Amino acid sequence: MNPLNFSVLYSDESSCKAKWKEYRDKQGVLCPHCGSDEHYWKKDKESYECKVCGYRQSLRSNTVMHGSQLPFRYWFVAIHLLSSTKKSFSAKELQRQLGHSTYNPIWAMLHKLRQVMGMRDTCYPLSEVIELEEGFFSTEIQDNDKDKPLKRGRGSQKKIKVLVMAESIPVEDGSVSKKSKPRKVGHIKMFVINDLKSKTADGKVIASIDKQSIIDSDNSISYTNFKTLVKEHSPQVIPKKEVGKVLTWIHIAISNVKRMFLDIFHDIKPEYLQNCLNDFCYKFNRRYFGEQPFN
């Protein structure tokens, strides 16, 4: 949705509140007390009242806005900016755009939205041919590591391990030009992981990839069980200089998200890296949706 249409449709608090209620009614409101889906709308209280047990819940209850005191229009503006911008922005920039005096509630709102972006993407498993590899992202050093000597390379306290997956479908030879890639990319997923053990990688594959898929990866010992989890696993010994050619879209995705982070953040705390990755993957997976992501 472009800014002109947004400013017309959601010009004030009441229009945003009415639209939010429309979405809630369409989805169906469940009583958190007894589980009933039958309710009354108490206009004077702006609340739903369960027909069975009489329990009341506000328009925000059990949604991403749960517990927030920020105006509905703040949330709508944040959702609009997140869904309409190709890259992203910091909470400080969002605070500036909204003209809000306090930083913390704006920061919390932005991270809640990034969390539900990740939750939404978990609904859709990757399929067909999947490139898979781990990446390493620089973050702030955690408090318990600040007094220790800084290590170099992959074992550095500033490096966080991320498992990256990308649907990578081979293109027919006749449609490949000199400038095009031999594969086209579908959807991607990125997960912060604590270690490179096979048990960790297996769990992410089971949760994120269709069993009838094919996984292309290097021959890391972390991936030895993949052949039992999917239709086919094709591990390869990949020379360092050839990794970008064999696992093309993995490295393009990692490069793009790192570039986005450099443009937005001075540094990222390790515990919030996953939310930022959710933001990138959500937009990448909906890059052809036009104005639909806002809805």
C-alpha cells in the first residue's frame, strides 16, 4: 500500500480501530477462559464478551497488540512501513517518524511485529530443491564474554551461528542466459542456532523442510543425518572459492541481509538477531506481492 492510499484509508485512530475489529471478526474471536467462539461486542466498553461464561477481552487482547498502550494508528503506521519498505529501519527511526517521546514502547512494538513475521513464515515449509549452509553474523559481545580475550574467526564471541535455507530450483538450459543464474530462488529461512551439532541442524530441517525435498549442502559432519530426513541429500566437497557458485542463493541471501544490517544498525544484540532475520526473510519471501503484505 502506497503512502497516499494509507493516509486516506487510515487517517485517524477510529479508522484504524474499525479495521482492526474487522480483521478480528473475520478471523474469529476465541474466549481464552472457556474456548467458546460465540461473543457479544460491547460497544460502550470496546470489548468482546463471551456468550457462554461472560469473560471480557479487549480489542487488543491475544493479538500482537496485547498489553500495549500505544495508539492503534502507531501500530498501523509501523505495519505499513515494515511491509512497504524493501529494506528495514531501526526503532529509533520509527520513533522519529511517529514523533513519540519515549523510545522503549516503540522498540517493543517493532520487535513484536518482527516476531510475528517469523511466526507467519513457520506456517510454510520449504520444498523441492533446498540449498543449506550455516553463516556467521557479527553482533555485540554478550556480557559474560566481555572480560575474555577476543577470539578470531568463527569462534569469536562476536560471531553468531545462523542456519540458512533457500529453495533453489534448477532452470532449464534453454532459458539460461549469460547474465542469469542456473537456478531460480524461491523462499528462504534463517535460524539463529547455538551450535553446529547434527542434532541442532536435524531439528531445523524437520521443522522447516518438506520430507519429499532434496537438500544440497557441503559435506559437513553436522549434516550426516539429512539423508534419513528428506527424499535425497546431495553433500559435496566444495572448494572455498567455489562455494558461491554451488550454493549460489545462500550466499546472495547472506550477503544481502548483512548489507541491510550495516545500513540500519551500529551493532545488534545477539538475542535480537533472530527478529531482524525474520524481518528480512518475511519481505524476501513476499517480494512479488506488490501492495498485499500490509493486509
